[in-house]
Amino acid sequence: MYCVGVDIGGTTVKMGLFKVDGTLIEKWEIKTRKDNAGARILLDVSASIHNKLVEKNITNGEVKGIGIGVPGPVTEDGTVLKCANLGWDVFNVAEQVTRLTGIKNVKVGNDANVAALGEMFKGGGQGYKSLVMITLGTGVGGGVIINNKMLTGSKGAAGEIGHIMVNYNEPDTCGCGKHGCLEQYASATGIVKEAKRLLAKTEKETPLRDLEEITAKDIFDYAKNGDPVANELVEQLGWYLGLACAQIAQVVDPEAFVIGGGVSKAGTILVDVIKKNYSDKVMFALKEREFCLATLGNDAGIYGSAYMVIQ
């Protein structure tokens, strides 16, 4: 038996053909055509799946199901509650894909939650049944897995970790409309913004001043080389992330936190500073938790989508 994992992004749709034991047979991608309010996206996905099955001489009867991750809130029955960056309104994705492919078992989840499921299945979170994944990229996303199941919430919007408030005195407004969200400090853009703020306040010497454009990678690289200003920025980042993780743990009590996204390429320096600050801010019973780096990268979504079906 086989299954298909699909990860629908704003630029490309990533897909994987799997055996039901989780072995990836082949992965591929197609362009996300967002014109006409994204009306072609599921048509393209379904056609691509059909073509791959024909190519591999696999019948629909040999396919256990299709799992799909989408960038927006999703209810348990597969209804998307608007995906702004795809142009979608409210409709049932599972029903439409079943109609287009003839495959009845279609599972749909929010892409961040699905990526967390993928990391639990075959990535940095292997061996844990309950974990929280935090993705640090252009924004800050997240997914919560409790006893092998995604925590979706009443309207599919659970896991919005980037919008946990960590600074009540922040004057700037977050993209969500609030002030002081984690995303304002722990995203790649937020880390750079905080660097510019600190450089404007301090006269300390640092090679960061010599850069035309500072990146999050620059900050971590200089911190690893002992630059005190860069280290101050990393410590501040760890403070905010540690605080957020402590707040999350008080509610869901995970076994582990998995850190992913582009910023996670900084490696152990990032994990260590989060863990240290987490331990300082969480109640005693929750102190001993694992902090791991995500390992699947852009493939986390297809693995998680496949797992929804395999599960």
C-alpha cells in the first residue's frame, strides 16, 4: 500500500509518494498557480498525483490516502477557513480532492501543524509522542502534537506560537495587530531589527557595524566568535524564546521542543540559549524537557501529510 503527502505553499506544491511504512519513494513539486483565487491549485495537485500513480503503475485501490498541508486554519473535517496567500475562501478541501482523484481517504491539516507531525514521525522529534515545534523564519510559526495527534483547536487555529505576547512595552505593531509578539523578536527579520536597535543604543565596538546589511546568520556567526554585542543579541533572543516555551509548556506539557526554520541553522548555540532561559522560567515539574533541532527541512510537510494518512 501507498500514500501521498502534499504540502501546499505559496510558491510551490511539494509532493511525496510513500509506502505506508513511511518510506519515501519519490518526491517532486509543481508551481502553485494562485490566479483566479487559487481555483486551479487542487486541480493541478490532483492531476499531478494521478500522473505519478500512472507512471508508477499504482492503482487507486493501492493508495491508502492523501494527506495535505495548507497555509491556513483547517477544521477536523478538512474545511479550510480561508488561506489568504492562496486566495482561498471557506471550503472543504478533503471533499474536493476526493471528487477530483477518486481517492476517498483525504486528510487535511494546517501546514505548521503538519510539519510538526513530520518531525515527530521521521525528523528531529522521533521518539516523542508529545512535542511542540517552533519554526523561526520570515515569521514565527508552530505546531503542537499531543499523543501523536495535532492540536488544532476549535477553528483550526491552534499553535499560533509566533503571537504569544512576550513584551508588554513594545511600541511597534506586529503584523497580527498586537504589540510585543514573539515573532517581533525571534523571526529572522525581528532578530535583525533588534540588532539595529541595540547598535543605536550602544557604543560598543562590534564587526556588526561594518556590515552593509545585517542578517540573523551574521549575528550568530559573530556570537560564536565571541563578539559581545552579538552574544548580547543571542542572549536576548534566548530570553524571549525561553519565556514563550515556558508559557507553552505550562499549558500542554510536551516531552520536547523541536526548533526549525532558517534561523535554526545556527545550531546548538540557539538550542542551548533557549533551553537555559526556559529552565529559568518554568515551574519545577516541567524543567527537564528536551530541545532538538528539526532535521527534515522543507520535507517536513510531506512527511507529516503522509503520517496523517498512515496514522
